[in-house]
Amino acid sequence: MNQLRWGIIGPGRIAPRIVRALSGSSRGALVAVASRDLERARAFAANFGIGQAYGSYDELLKSPEVDVVYVSLPNHLHAEWTVRALDAGKHVLCEKPLALTVEEVDMIIEAAHRAGRIAVEGFTYLHHPQTIRAFELARDGALGTLEFVRGTFSFMLTYPNDPRTDPEMGGGSLWDVGCYPVSFARNLAGAEPEEVRAFARFDDRGVDRTFIGQLLFPNGLLAQFDCGFAAPDREEVEIVGSDAALVLGAPFLPAPDGPPPSVTMWRGRSSTPVEVSSLDQYQAEVEDLMSAIVEGTAPGLTLESSRANVATLVALDHDARARRHDAPSA
Ligand SMILES: NC(=O)c1ccc[n+]([C@@H]2O[C@H](COP(=O)([O-])OP(=O)(O)OC[C@H]3O[C@@H](n4cnc5c(N)ncnc54)[C@H](OP(=O)(O)O)[C@@H]3O)[C@@H](O)[C@H]2O)c1
């Protein structure tokens, strides 16, 4: 079988993880990288042994030698470059969050239909065996009746001039890390929230640095999460049912990029570890997309689900801003 040929646009901090993922794949190969700056593209290509370097994203999209594009740009550029890549006839893996508005996701959905190509959002954690096992246990009744889910994702953001602190670039901890517990809760519920509530601390540019949200699902499941840029590294999910609680200690970015996966079942005061395997979830993510392209399998994450996630994030953001008289509008 011919390998699917991948190109990266935006060789920044996260892109080397997709280099790693593809280096372990038999059906995909990384053949090109594009930067706004040709020298940066060349340096990245030399560092990772990539054949072709381009000094603009458009040049990469024009190349007939690229089948799949990985969009690893700051948030405000995701929708634009995903649509452009689809229009150029490429399949797309775009980093989370797929877009910053529902209208942008709709443009992506239309472009994917128009081009007959697949676009997926890069929520790697959905492909990890610990996530799949946690959803199975919760849905199969191992925890009893589900009451609520609680999620946490924070870290101290110290990089100077980081796009994540820029309100014009889709900055804010909700979009950067809060999107994970929101996605987790929606996927666990298997439904979309009918109500959301949120509170946030904004910095002086109007970007949320600490965010707390609550969601009510139509089946009664409650969800609560916090996220932030102003607290130490914290990552956890707890799913609470009438009989037991399941705690995931590294639910979003486990090994090889964080602590090993850890799933613990709590019944009363006793805890039992739940066996889960470890893998590179970025590799699972690229393989999932390549199966969809080559074999026609359903991707692990649909554009409709990504649309609903973006809609929920927008609603949470608006609610938090509406509660603050001094919060600049989004
Ligand atoms: N899935 C995950 O685990 C994970 C983890 C971290 C981040 N992410 C997501 O991945 C995306 C990229 O994150 P990152 O940390 O890699 O971002 P980054 O390093 O800040 O930026 C990525 C690249 O975007 C390009 N770029 C284009 N326009 C830019 C602009 N106006 N300002 C700054 N850079 C610009 C730059 O490449 P050139 O200038 O060379 O073209 C830059 O290297 C984000 O959406 C983030 O949410 C995902």
C-alpha cells in the first residue's frame, strides 16, 4: 500500500509530537513542512529528516506530493487553514480547538463536503485506552447511576508573548485546556448540555486565566470543571456514580508526554487500580484518521461533535463574561 504523505503547517511547540507519531507508522510518512519563514521550515526539516521545506503554508497546500495536512497553528488560524487545506484537496488533522465559533465549524463542514475530504480535530485523549475504558465502565453501570463528572486541567503559563495570552488569537485557558474536560463530559454524557454556568478571572487584556464551569445534561448528569494558566500542573477527571467513583490521574496528556495513565476505582473507602495499557495517543490519533481515509472507517471524532464542543465553549465563555461588568467582550 502507498503511504499517505503528510505535511505540517506551523512547526511550533506541538508539531514534534506528530513527527514522533508518524515516525512509528507504516501507513503514513511525513514529507513536508511549511513555516511563514523558509529558514525556520528548513531548520525543522533538517532536525527531523523531512524531505521538503516551504516558506509559506500556501506552497505546501499546492504540492501534489501531500495528501494530509496537520494544522498546528494558533487557535484563531485553525478554521481558515483547515478550509484552505480542504479546498486544496487535502485531508486535515487540525489541532484543538477546531475553531472559535460555530460558524467557522460550519465552514469546515461545508468545505469537507465540497472537497470530499476528511477533517478531524486533534483531541488525542479520545484515542487513549484509558479514556475508552473509563467510558465503557461508566456506561456499563460499573459505577451505578451516574451523578456527576468533574474535570481539572491547569498549568502555569510562563512563555512570553504566547498566542494563548492574546485575545485576538483565541487566547484563554478555556480554549486551551478547558476544552478537554468539556469534551470529556459531553462524550461521557453522550448528549449536549442544556444549560451552562461559568465564572472566570480575566487578565487585563480580557483573556481568562482561571475558569470554572458547570454543565447540566438532559439526562440529569452534572459536570463541573476548572482550568487555568495561573496554577501548577493539575490534571484529573473523577466520574461519580451511586456505587463507585472512577478517578483518572492523567486523563488528557499521559505518557509519553506526562505521567503514566492511572485509573482508580473507589468503592467506599477502598480503591482498586483499573488495568489500562499505555500508548502514544498522537500515534493512535494519526492512525485513526488514516483508517478513515484508506478504509472508510468512521473517525473517532466527528465534525458534528467538534461543532457541539465549540458551541459549548462559546456558551461558557459568554456566560463568564456576562457575569463580569469589567470583562471585555470576546
Ligand atoms: N493536542 C495537544 O496535545 C496540544 C498540545 C499543545 C498545543 N496544542 C494546540 O496546537 C496548536 C499549536 O500550539 P503550539 O503550542 O505548537 O503553538 P505555537 O508554538 O505558539 O505556534 C505554532 C506555530 O504557528 C505558527 N504561526 C502562524 N501564525 C502565527 C502567529 N501570528 N503567531 C505565532 N505563531 C504563528 C508559527 O509557525 P511559523 O511562524 O514557523 O509558521 C508557530 O511556530 C494550538 O492550537 C494548541 O491549542 C495541542
